[in-house]
Amino acid sequence: MRTCCVLVVMGVSGCGKTTVARRIATQLGWAFQEGDAFHSAANIAKMHAGTPLTDVDRTPWLATIEGWIDQCRGADRSGVITCSALKNSYRAQLLQGRAEVRLLYLRASEAFIAARLRQRVGHFMPAALLHSQFTALEEPGRAAAVCVVDIEQHALDQIVAQAVVWIGRSA
């Protein structure tokens, strides 16, 4: 019987996926993986140039994320990974046949995220692509495997605490 849980922290660029995911992983003593590290050099160059990724561009990236999730599951090791997972089809791919996987959706308005991105430096994803992310975003419902947190209403510590409590109840 599996005892692991893998949390996918999702949302548009600039919503704080990495910060939240690292804090949760540290607090729970779980493995952490930055999903952006799995993008190909071509995908990073494309985004850096201001061109949105297509479903075809994302296919090998999502497969690599699935591979990391499956490594955790195979080792019965809990982990936290970041992934924008903007579309229902992407999330279905990550969840299919994986009862141990949970999604934490960091939700905010485009205006709120745009303000954050204006302050961010050193990331390959330019603020100019934010609108394309919101256009592609299909918000997840409030299913058993999904926790939706409105990041405009909560401080980082509250977001992490809410996620940890939810994980404990849902796992």
C-alpha cells in the first residue's frame, strides 16, 4: 500500500509556485522539484523571446514531469513539484492513474500577477506572456484532488499552512 503523496503546485507564471512549493516541501520534509527545470532549451528560448508555448511544445515537458511523479510513486516517496498545468488536459494527464497526486492551484487576477511580474527579475518568462497564460488557463474545479487558494487574500505563511492542512486531510 502506497503512503506517498505528490503535490503539484500550479498556476500562471508569477503566482509564486516555486516559493510556495519549496516552503511546503521543507515543512513536510518532502522532495522538491522545480518543474521549469524540465523545459527544453528550445522552450526556454521561445518563452524568453516572448512566444507562448503550444501544446506540442509542452508535451515532452509534461512527460518529464510525469516521470518525476512516477519516480516518487515508485519509491513511495512524497514530493512537491511546480507545473503551470494551465489546461484541464494537462492536469488530467498528470492525475491519470495516480491517486497519490494532489493539485494546489494558486489563483489570482491577471492585474495582481502583472504587478508581481513587474517586480520580478532574472526569470526567462517575460511579463508580456502573462496574458497568453490567462487566455490558456482553464481553472480547475474544487474536486477532491484540488485545493484552490486565492493568493490575493492570503499571506505566504497562510497559503502554506492552508495547503499543509489540506494535504493532511486529502492524503
